[in-house]
Amino acid sequence: MPKLIIDHIPVEVPAGTSVLEAARSVGIWIPHFCYHPALGSVGACRLCAVKMLDGPVKGIQMSCMLPAQDGMVVSTTDPEALKMRSLVIEWLMTNHPHDCPVCDEGGECLLQDYTVAGGHGIRRYEGKKRTHVNQYLGPYIEHEMNRCIQCYRCVRFYQEYAGGSDFGVMGNARRVYYGRFEEGKLESPFSGTLVDICPTGVFTDKTARFRARYWDYEMAPSVCPHCSLGCNTVPAARYRELLKTIARENPAVNGPFICDRGRFTNAPVNDPARPRVPLVDGKEVSWDEALDALMVRVNELEELYGPGSLAVVGSPRLALEGNILLARLSDLLGAGHLCYFTEKEERERTAAAVDLLAGDKAASMADVRQADCVVILEADLRDEGPMMLLAVRQAWRHGAPVFLVGKHAPLEQARTVSMEAIELSILEEVPLAIFERPVVICGTRNSTRAAIELLARADAKIACLLPGPNAFGAGLLAKEHGAVALAEAVASGKVKGIIAVEADIPEELLAQVPLIVAADWLPTEALRRAQVVLPTAAWVEMDGTFVNNEGRAQRFRKAMVPGLPIRGLPARYHASPDKPAPFHPPRVHRSASPGGDTRPAWRSVAELMERWGGETETDPFAGRWEVLRGLDPEGDGVRPRG
């Protein structure tokens, strides 16, 4: 391993490490624009200049392009290096507009930071600036081409890393333009990453445009709930409104990026029509009244239909804490059925996947990125887990063959064979046995339980795409408590009442049940039909835990206070001095904001248990899955084993 000295600090790094990366490993930050850990170096911006004082190379060098070697003596503070970097900043600022006060990148802009750090404050150039015409790139990405510094990060990510073809660089010399041949919506499912990866304000998030500065946001480490992969995110909110979602790096899971679904699906959280107050028979009531009514109706149901006529229903999208307490609530009520899945097939496929991944066969997205062979079995990655598709592409870029198998695989991308043939080849360890790091990715939506169970004999790591952000946790609990699918329970004719907590239940099942109690933050069919409604908090409004598709438990933290967004707040909440008294808002001091009377699902279940005389604990994990106690609050997580 090469040994060198950087700013009088001895450094030893693996072979192939650049001087810039070596400096970062000991806390020395060298300014740079074009370099990105996931994209590598191209030497385009010339900002990472350092002075080589001794060793095999001497003089001013670009640290991102120079491999660390034995005997190097590097100075990042030499006057020549500082002068070089200040001149580069001045060149870049020659045509850059003076629009920091109105730029959404202000406060999180690398160009802004390096301009200040480099001491550039006086513009000597007095000529005309180069200007460009911006393009429409769709409803989510704002284009401000005049701010571009030609670092090439956007093109390298979009074309090379993500495989997009409808965005690129055009022109020559000083007439370089980053965009599309024609205006239109960007086609890549990862186009929103342009916002994060651009070091200036060329690409900004339209959903938060002109709404807040970086220091105005309420933020917390979180986990994406829109598929089972568990990508790490940072939701950014202001005035009780989720404005945007930023990628949070986790090398074992999503790396530094997230998909557009996870980035731009903010509308359900901000929807004014969200359930925000408890309802009994369609009338607004207090929480105490709603819980009392729930108890009365459950007791009446038992008197009318006998014991075991109630089903307690959780779901793969309900956080682990709520699903755990539902099992205890079911025991306390003497409910005849505990359900975590609606359909029998979904329960069986998830159970098979959980059993398969309970050992050491589970593959993380990092494993997929580093695989030397990938088999995609009965999965539509773009729909079931877009970031897994991005991970597969990185394996392919490094030379791994990719086999797409099954009737649901995109036929235009590769030759497919029959399901029986691929199962046989896997079981006979051909061709997987010839690879060192093979990974099989299996979709559970279109696969059968038998096909998933057969993968246990494959000599490869396995990644299964599950039906929700906490499907793995729900599968563990279903196995532990012998839970059945709701469709089976209703078909038996014994179920006459349902307590559904953040569960998606089809209309045909609900129509067969006289009593429906629903707790949710989404306007589901169960909520519309429920006699008793309990509003719950969205994942960004609470602390909780999701267990992702590989069995990795990850904490998410409360990022915003629940309530109606201030923008668009109904008139009844605003004072109107020029109008008669009925238009004045109630002069009531309250602890909750308007529309903020929601509670985490697990807390609602705990309060219901207390009313029934049950004992609840502050920690829902008490006495269960001891490994969960080691959860990393930043979301790296651990793997609970059933």
C-alpha cells in the first residue's frame, strides 16, 4: 500500500487511490467539482490543484487524476496551489450570474462555498457574459443553464451511471450546452439525481422552488417507504409541508442516490384531504370519544356474533412498531384472526422469501453492484424497485453478464429462457458456479412460492423484491404468530369485524364485513367505508422502523410536525377583521396545529390496549429480536433474524 505525506500528515492508502481521496481519508478537503465518489475523476474542472514537493512527480498536479505513490510529499496549502485554485474559480465566475439571492441552491452550493473559501470577491472581467436559453425538462426539474460551470457531472451520471439517452452535452469550446435535443420531460427514472449531483444551481427541484433556503428546512434522517429496498433519504419540510426529499448516502443500501419515485412522491403527505381528525359514523369527534366508540362496537360485535369474529389487520407498509403491537392487541381482544397480508399468495411468497433470506444468502444492493453475474428472475425492476435496476447497471458496467428470465422480464433487453430451464440451471449450479459473486434477483409479485423456495439451492446470494417497505418485518411476525391472509379469514365466514391499521383492503372484502375500523394517513377504501376512523401520522411525522427486503432494520426519524400546510390553509383558520364574527377563527390556544391531531399508528394501538386493561411498554421491541437494539439512528441498520 502506498505511503505518502499530505500537509505533514503520513497517509497509507490502498493502491489505486487518488491523492484527493487519500487526503479525504485523513480529513483534508481539497476543493473539487468534477470528481464524485460514485463517478470517479475526469480532470475537467482543474480546481483540485495541489503542489507535489517531493516524490516521483513534482510541481502543480490535479489531485483527482494522480494515483497515490510511495514517497510523495503533497502540499494543499502551497501558495502556487492556492493561486491556481483561485484563478480557476475566477475563470468559472466570469460568466456566472450574480443570482445567489434568488437561486434555490443558495446555502448548499459548492461553487458558492469554494468562491468564498478561495478568496475571490472582486470581478475584474467587464465584458458581456455568455448566456443560454433554458429548456423545459418536465414537471420536477428546473433548468438554469447560465449557472453551468462545465463539470460534466450531470452527463456522466445520466448517461454512464444511469443509462439515460435523452440528455447530454452539445456544442464546442465556450459554447457547451447540457440539455436535450428538444424540450420535454426527462425519461430516466433517476432524473431527479441531477438536482443532487450538480454542484451549482443548474438543476433545481421545482417542487420546492422559491419556497425555502437550506437552513429553513426541518430535516431528519429517514427511509423511503415507496418500495421494499429501504433507500436512505432526508425529507425537507417547512410550514408543515413536505417540500422535497434528498438522497442520504448509505453505501450498503442505495449508495449516494435515490430514484424519482422516492424523491418526488410528496403529494400524499401534503394532501389537505388526508384523514386528520377522528371520525365516528362520519362525524368529527375527539380521540377519547373515537376510542370509546371503538370499544363499544367491538364488544357489541362479540355479543352478536360470538368470540373470534374480529380480524386485526396490519400491512407491509405499517412500521415495525405498529405491527408488533397489533399482535399483542389481537391477543388482548381475543380476535379470531391476525393478518399482515390481504391475499394468500402474497403472504406465501413473502414467507418463502423471508425463510430464504434468514441466513447469509441475503444480497444487499451493494452486493448487487459488486456482483460478477446477475440473474433477474420474474421481476420488473423499474416498477418493483428502481434503485435495484441502477445497482444491476453498475454490475453490468463492470463486466458482469445479466440474464433476464421469465415472462415478465423485458424481452428486448436480453435473451430469455423458460422458467423451468433457469430453475434447472440454478439448481445444477450452471452457470452460476463459474462466478465468484453471483446474485439472483427475484420478484415476488409474479413469482410462485415454489420458485422462490427453489432458490435456496442456488449457489448465489439472493435479493427478493417484496410488496412494501416493511414486508420483511410483517413476514417475520406472520410466521411467529401464525397469521393468515385476510382473504382466507373473510372467506371462512367467521370474520364480521375488521380493525385495519394502514392496510390496503380491496372493496370486495370490505363489502362482506359489517364492522370496519380503520387507522390510516392515506384515504384508502377501508377508511372511506369505516364506521370509526383514526388518523395516523405519515412516516415523516414520526419515529419508526422499516425492515427492508434483505432484512436490514433501519430507523427513520420525525422530520416535520403534522398538520395542514400553511399554504392553502382553509379560510376558517385565518382571522378576518373586516368580516362578521362567524368568520373569525376560534380563539382557542392549543398544543396541536390545525389538522395536526394525528398520532403514530403504534401509539393509537397502545392507547387502545391500555383501555382494554393490557400492559404496554415504552419500547415495542422489549424482549424481542435483541439484535434490533443495535439499530443505528442514522439508518445503516442491522439485520434481524427470525
